[in-house]
Amino acid sequence: MTEQSSTPNIAGAESNDPSFRIQRIYLKDLSLEQPNAPEIFLVIAEPQVQVEVDVAVKRMSDELFEVALSSTITARVEGKVLFLVEGNQAGIFEFNNIPAEQVDPMLGITCPTILYPYLRSNMADVITRAGFQPIHLNEINFHGMYEHRLMQAQQAAGGNAGDSADESKIILPN
């Protein structure tokens, strides 16, 4: 005859336990350009592909953050643009009772890692729908990207403030 108290679960919303929740994942923007079509389709050559990936964070409230993962894929043939695809996959993430020193790494590593498969799929899909072989983005080490940005911020604080913000983007090899 043991009794279990259910008192701690009554006020579930008032819990002081740390929690991380995905509120929503959505495709914020997606565009495809084929500026040299249809003539470019007659060129028989292997396209040169450049991929850029970047992460942006926007605070919506004390607990809510929007994290947007953007990518640009540019394919060129003989110096002319075959296609240009830009995508922006975003999510709204809720952080409750998580220590401040842990929130920033989660925003820079965990959230982009959650969003990346969605972005990767959407980019491959739009390229396929445009009539090309899909380009599947390689896996990204968001931890390494986060560490690189921390190092850049420390260098900028040390007197290298003239560095361009574009240098924090990752450009993936073909």
C-alpha cells in the first residue's frame, strides 16, 4: 500500500526544469533563377557548383528565438550562370530555464543541426523540379562553424574589427 503523490505534475507549466522545444519549422524563403535559359541548356559541359551556408538568429522574446539557416547554390557552365537557388529554412525554438551560457551554443549548433535536413531536402527538390540533377548538400559540422565564429568574434574584439561579416559564411567544396 504505497501512495504516490501527483502534486509535482499539477502545475506542469510552472516547472523550473530546463526545457527546449521546437515550436515550428518552416520554409521562410525559396527562389530559383535561370538567367541564361534556354540557351544555356545547349552547352554541354560539367557545371561548377558553389554552395554557401549561413546561420542567423533573431530573439523574439525572452524564451523564443528564430533560427534561420540560409543557403545559396550557384551552378555555372563556361562562366555563365546555369541556375541560382537561394533557400532560407527557419525554426522557432523555445528555451525555458536553460542557463544563458548554454543557450548560445544551442542556437549556433543544435538548432541549425535540426533545420539542416529540411533545407537540404528543399534545395535538392527545387533543383530537381527545375530539370537538373539534384544537388545534395554535404553534411556540415555546425560545432566547427560555431567555434570558428567565436574565434572571429574574439579577433574582432581584439582590434580586427575591419573583417567582413561575409567571412563567417561557410563555402562548401564541389
